[in-house]
Amino acid sequence: MPPALQSGRKGLRPPHLDLDAHLTPTVTSTPVPLFYRAIGPQFYLTNNTFLKIWVKVFFANGDPMPGYQLKLFRREGVGQPIGTPTPVWTATWTPTPTGVWTPAPTATPTGTPDVSQSPWTDISSADLSKDVFSWSQPPGFGDRQAFNLEYTLFAPGNGTYIAYLADTGGHPVSEQIPFTTDAANPYREVYIGFRHIR
């Protein structure tokens, strides 16, 4: 009888296999963001009643980077977004020449809210960043900023928001950025800059 087969009462059967001996556990690495928050969020005074968000998406050399969208989620009321503490990307991180971020991610005190669940509502526009910069104001204005992606929400009221940069498939490529709007607060122009790590 071949050594690979053993005889049993019910016929031939393969020898006992120890499957656990052939399995090696793998470790899933923490995802590295493609962009870090280089600017803001900065808030500017406006007489307009709507929320305006200007976003600058750019390469490491400062050139505009096309093809990315701003994901924006809103929930009614003003308050600190609360969620399960998870590793998040921090604006103070700096990329190394190899693209590794230092220091390593740490949990935020309040955590990162799960915006896919109620009471959060996805109010994103799916507009993509362009390959040329526009300006938020005419020359001479103090709040004049270069941008290549913008978002407008009419009658924002009192709300809490989470914004992040995403690829065309909606996958996050930056940290989450929380901010609020209040009907009594006229600082409703928001400016954020995302710089590519390379």
C-alpha cells in the first residue's frame, strides 16, 4: 500500500493532516494616508448665509493635483463628534523620505465617529479636484486663497461636520476633519489644504 494512504475499516483514507502546523498568522498593517492636512481648517468671516468650503489638493511641489473628492458628512446640532477611539492621522505628522509617517498613529481622546451610521448624512457632491488653481477672492483681499475643489451648502444651520479627502471610489486618503456651523456664527467660509506625501 502506498505510504500516502492508510487502510481503515471504511476503505482508504489519507493520513491525518495537521493544518495548524502549515498556517502562519499575518499582520495587517495600518494604512498610510496619501495626503496629510497641510492647511487649516481656517475659518473666514462672511455675510453669506451658506457654508463655503475651499479645498487645495496639491502635490508635494505645490502644483494642483486633480482627481480627488471631498467627502462631507453632517449631523444636526453642534457638538464634539464622539466615536470609538481609533488610530487617526494627525496634521503634525511629517513624512519621511520613504513615505513612512512619524510618529505612529495614536488614538484620539474622543475617537473617530463612524460616519456611515445614523445620525450622520453623506452630503458630498462627488466633484473632483481640478488640475488648475482658482482663487477664493479677488486680489487684495486678506482671505484670498488658492483652491482646486469647492463645496457650497445653502442654509447650513446648526450642524456638526466630518470632512476628508477621498479617491474617485470614495476611499479615504486623508484624516477626518471635524468642524461645526452655528446660525449665530458668521465664520462659514472654510479653507483646507491637503498635500500629497511625495
